[in-house]
Amino acid sequence: MWIFFADAFLSIVDKGGDGSTLLVRARRPGDIEKVFPEASVSVGGGTDYGYRARLPRERVAAKVAEAIGAITYPNFKSEVRDPERHDAYMGVWREMLKYQQTR
């Protein structure tokens, strides 16, 4: 699952482990810690995601639910303050618009 926060992008998967934890991955340093300050983040690992942390499934679900509950903005794109992140998110938005228009 990809999750786009205004200040963090995370990829969350059930990869390895016993099912009680999830692997939270990020492309940018600090993104995992913005959402999960207690996380022990490893760097590198030879895959396309440079940052990763294994966290309890319940903690990940609770934090995502908390973020949803805290939404007060009428437009997500305007909440993304970092210009580079905004541009990256807009690239995804444009691609998904193209995908929508093919249906």
C-alpha cells in the first residue's frame, strides 16, 4: 500500500515476519520517522526503497487511522508544503488522471 501524507510517502507491505508486523518503507530520509517517531529505521539494504522499518501491524493501522481522522483540509495537494515533494506527488496525480481517462 502506498500512502501519501503531506510530509511523508510510505510503502507498507507484509514482507517476511510472522504477520504481526509490517514493513514500512520510504524513499526519503526522515519520512518514516515523521509518522513513526519511535521507529528504528535501517538504511540501504540493496532494494529500491532506501529506508525501512519493521513495525507492529496494529501500530501502523492505528497511525494511518489517526491521520485519516485528523483530516481538515479540502484539498490535499495544497497541504504539501515541500516543493520537491509537491512536484513528485503531482507527477503521480497526473499519471493517475491519464489512467482514469483511459477507462
